[in-house]
Amino acid sequence: MNKPVKIIIDDHEIEAFAGEKLLWAALDNDIFIPHLCAIREEKRSGASCRLCFVEIEGISQPVTSCTKSVEDGMVVKTRSPRIDRLVKTGFELLLSDHDLKCRECPANRSCALQKIAKERGLKLRQKRFKHIERDYQLDDSPKEFAFNRSRCVLCGQCVWADREEAKIGAIGFTRRGIKRVVTTFEDLPLAESICTECKLCVDACPVGALYYKDLKK
Ligand code: FES
């Protein structure tokens, strides 16, 4: 176990462990930092969602808190005009191709996007970037759950659960840039892939992309 150290986040002195990631130290002390892609068990975060920025005294540029290790005496700010701008832009980009029919979504009221919007006073319906409609086909081939890719935020939580917890490797990322999706080998419906329908991926999804059919509204 690493040694306990003191750091300051938003003027609160907290105890954390040297070397642990700043994001978890903050969250464990009820200090909210937006995040979607970080996984506590992973040593290195891919830092793909670009939402967890903070400022650290002595470092000129904002840093992602999921990749920054705690050091004794660190002074951290989770809010500043620069951070708020970065988070807002990342969030708006993320939502620019997101299916925003929240009322029809099984994750309505438990969705990580709604929580981030509420905590940071951000709008889910943004105007800055042109909205892109996706016409992904719903994969409802599994018995108890379905996958609606138009709600997927590409956080990778499902891919990690499938690989590291279930040890299956049925799903993964494919394609680049705006065409990037989570899918099975050869884009097969889940029920025709090597997926065992263990549902760990469904439990890991922070939005309503992978959802239980009996929760469907
Ligand atoms: Fe840090 Fe996604 S949680 S970049």
C-alpha cells in the first residue's frame, strides 16, 4: 500500500495515497469530476473521453485527472474558466451524435451524461456542433439485453468488462474517428458471436446503450 499524503482539492484538504490517480482520490472524497472512460482497476487510463480535466498548481496546462498520480502537497482545482471550457467542449462533442430521446431510454435518471450535465450546469441539447443522426441497427439478439449503438459514448467500460472480468473478448472497438464503434468480430449480432450473455457489459454501461430488455420503456 502506498503511503498516505495530504493534497488540496478545491480548497479542501484530503488524504489520498501517493501514486493513486487523482480522479479516484477526488471521487472517494465526494468531489465530483466528470468522467466516463476511466476504470479503477486499470493501471493506465486511455483518457479518451477528455472530461476529467483539472488544474494543478505549478503545471501550466490542464491535465486529465484519470492519468495524473497523486503527489504529496498537490494543490488541485476542478473548476476554472479554462477547465469549464474544456469540459463543455468535450461534453458537447460527445453529445453531437448521441441519441437524446432520454425519455425512451432505460438509463433515464441514472445516466452518467445526465449526472455530468447536472453537476456542471451543462445542457444535453447543445447547439454549437451540428447534430449527427446515426442509423445504427438495434442489436436485440441476446435473450435478456440489447445494444443500441446510437446511445454509445465509446467509453470502453463494456469492452473492459467483457475482456477483463468475463474473459471472453466478444466485443471491441473497430474503425477510426467518427466511424468508431463497439462491435463483435465481423459485426455479427451478439447472439451469433462468442458472447456468452453473462451481462457484465450491460452492468458496466454508464448510459443506456447496453440495457436490460425488461427495463425498456
Ligand atoms: Fe479521464 Fe475519460 S475519465 S479522460
